[in-house]
Amino acid sequence: MEGTPKQPSNLSLLLQSILEEARQLPEAGKVADYIPALAAVDADYAGIAVATIDGQVHWAGDAEQCFSIQSVSKIFGLVQAMNRLGDSMWERVHMEPSGQSFNSIVQLEWEHGIPRNPFINAGAIVVSDMLVSHYSASKAAALSFIRRLAMTEQIWINEEVFQSEKEHGNRNAALAYLMKGFGNIVAEVPDVLDHYFYQCSVEMSCKQLALSLVFLANRGVHPLTEETICSRRDAHRVNAILSTSGMYDQSGEFAFTVGLPAKSGVGGGIAAVVPNYGVIAAWSPKLNSFGNSCRGMHMITRLAAQLGLSVY
Ligand code: DON
């Protein structure tokens, strides 16, 4: 890291000014519309929160408004699977950037049904299969894990998004059946997809999201509960894969310009981990052509630059 991150005297004021700047940006991007329930979200929402490892949460804008976390949920599933299966899981999903869009199918055929990493859809579907196969009630286990991390029971899934994901899930079904054909899906495909869509449909606010992931900035230990969520080695591994693969096909550019492990979702949320400091969660629904939130990227980029947060 470039020295110790600067601690502004009032982080909330800095967040407020960055948020206002992002709100002034010329209209860019497009709200995800492959699901009617996502397309209906007010495009003007914008929020940012920072949870630090000393237990503080600073925020600005719509940081208490819940949104569909979508692919940011892939982090929670991965940590659950790492805890449950140990190193054997890496025989079924690898840790390389894909260089393809998140729902691409071509690479899977060449690579015999082994997804490049757990943050593309195919990888998260294999992780979902692991969870379905290792928990008697995998969806309840996923939700309770997220609630424990966010230290609140007030986290729910959006039923409308969940049902629409299933109705529009043909491509994910194709990925799952192809992997099943290669022997890399154990459970029944509909059950695996049910879990995958369920975790995509979880709704959280920026404040909840930042707090729930702050263990990744603190070597696997939740700073507020002092609970070990994952090993230090696994926190390192999650951050490493986030750095190379968390921002879809824009991960290289994000590392180049921002320099933080991060994950985005098509609901417009982005969570960025600042090791030994905290987690930034930003949300605004309009997405760029890669599927990353335009204002979310702007806010995290500005904050990282102002505080010198890059890990490189
Ligand atoms: O798999 C899907 O179609 C959505 N639930 C996408 C989630 C997302 O944010 C994109 N993911 N990598």
C-alpha cells in the first residue's frame, strides 16, 4: 500500500462532496433492464458508505436505501464455500481472469466445464452447487450468513427480482447444464439455479454492505464482533481474485486506475476492499457498457485517489 491511508478529520463530509460531484456527472449509463424489477429502480439514487476496521461507518446520500446486490453476492457464496469445502473446491473452479463477459459460455466448453473464476456466472453457479450439496437448507444458510456479517436481521430478498431471475435465466441454465454435462455440477440444475438466483436477489444498503464485508479488510476477522469469518489466507485469496476478476471485463482498468479489490453487481452496487482500512460500498443504478455503475465507479475512484487507498 502507498503508506497509511490518510484519515480525514471528517470522512462523512468528504463522502458528501464526492457524492454531490457524482450527482453532477453528465447523464451516462443505463439501468439494468433484463429484469423488469431492476429496470423500475429510480436511476437518480446514489449512495456511498465506508466501514472502517476500527468499527466506524461513515456515509452519504442514499446509503440506507436497499438495492439488489446481484453479483456482489458472489463474494458471500465464495466465502461460505471456502469455509465449508476447503482447498478441494479449487479443482472445480479456478482463479484466473476470464477476459470474457460475465455470462459467456464459449470458454466453458474449451475448458471442460471448469469456470475461470468464482466471480463470473459459471463460477458462481459451481459455488452455488457446492452450497446446495453441503447445506440441508442452503438459501436460509446464505441469508443468515449475510445477516450475521451485517449484524442485522433486517436483510431480505426481493421476491419479484427472484422470480424474474428465474424467468429470464435461460443463459445461466445453459451454463449450468453444460457444466453438468462435464460432471462439474453435482446437484440438480434447477436446485442450483434456485440458490444462485436467490443470492442475487438479496437486497442491502451501502451501509450494510460495507459492514458485512469489512472482515476482508481485517484479515478475515469481523472487527465489531471479533468473530473469525474466514482464515487470513482465505481473506487474502478472495481479495486477490477480486483484484483480477471482480469488476467484470473492466477489472484490469479498475486495478490500473483505482487499485483496490472490488466487486460490482448489475443492481449498480460496488464494494471495494481497502486492506487494513475498511470497505467502501457505493451504489447508483446506471451502468456502463461493462455492467459497472457509472457513478459508483466515479465515487470510489475519487475517494481512493483523495485518501491514497491503492494497494499498489
Ligand atoms: O446472473 C444473472 O443474470 C444476474 N443475476 C447477474 C448478476 C450480476 O450482477 C452480473 N454478474 N456477474
